[in-house]
Amino acid sequence: MSASTGYSVEERQRLIKEYIEEVKRVHVNDLVELFHVSASTMRNDLTTLERNGLIKRTHGWAIALSVARVGKESFVSMRMK
């Protein structure tokens, strides 16, 4: 269990993933405040989620895969024209 949040690492990461899926795009600082963890802890959680193929990260942001895929498909279709 994490002392600051009362959640295990796995539970916190599951909640982070669910939140990102709900809002589609969120700044890392907002997640830090929402989950009451350090920026370093949040970056580690987001890195784990991205490595597991559950979210996409960009500089300072976490993005739901559904949004990231649409963005990539739009970019590819624009390049093919």
C-alpha cells in the first residue's frame, strides 16, 4: 500500500488509466494533484502504463489510446493525400 494515497501501486495505476480514458487527455501535474503523489511517482506510473500499452505519453501529458490512435490515423491519411 502507498502510504500517501492508501492505494497499492497496481490499484493507483488502474485508477490513473481509467481516469485518462474518461477525460482523454490530462496534464501530468493535474494527475499529481488528483492522486496526491509526487511528480516522480506519477511519471513512473505513467511510464509503466505506457510500456504496458495502456496509454500514450507526450511531453507533460498523458493521452488515452483511443485519442492517440485517431491522431495517428489522421496524420497517416493526410500524408497519403
